[in-house]
Amino acid sequence: MGALVDTNVVIDALADRGEWADDAKSLLFLASQGKAHLAVSGSTLTDIYYLVNRYVYHDKARSLQVVSILLDSLSVADVGFGECLRGAHSGIRDFEDAVVAEAARRAGLDYIVTRNERDYRGSEVPVISPGAYLKKLLG
């Protein structure tokens, strides 16, 4: 069972953000232990790099280290012309979310893990919260 993890979940884990942090950290930990197959889109990695570099480290090498650590545990779902085109014509309102949904579909992943489930209304890939996905994994 594989899942694409939305950017907000990765940020929740890295930033220890509120009530969502524990589930997000648990998912990334399971992936680092090889107990969960998780992927992110390439745009998630560029977003994470930008945010960490701009707001945390202000240092390219340290910011890239965060990306490298994520790459040790997570797969990357490709985003290319097809995902962008299908995303642009999908029923999902936000283009970025539509492209992520298409990347998950093309990669054959079972779920999109996000805390913003309504943003993915219309996705062909089922959407699930981090907590609910953890229950499926550990169930």
C-alpha cells in the first residue's frame, strides 16, 4: 500500500506544527524504517527546500541536507507534461493539487495523505488523513 504525502504533512512533521505533527512524524518515521511506502511530488521537495532555506537555515547546504534526508526515505512521484495537462483539465479546483493528484495516479499509489482532504475533491486517487492512514498501516 503506497501513498503520496502532501506538502502540508511534510511541513507539519518538520516544523512540529500543532496537532498534526505527531501523525506526520510517525508517517515519516515509518517510511525511514522501510515500514511504509511513501512518495512526494517533485514540487513538494522544491517547496520544502525553499521554505527551509528561507525561514530556517538561510544556508543552501543545510537546506539541501533536509531534502537529502527526505529522499533517503521517500520516493518521488514524477510530474511531467501529462500530469500538468490532466491536472489542468481535472475537476480539482487548485492546479497544484490537481497536478499532485495526477502524479499519485500515474505512480499507481493507493492514497493521497493530506490534512486538506477537501482540496482533492474529484481526485481519482482516494484521499485520507495522516491519522487514518496510520491506522491502516498499523491496523
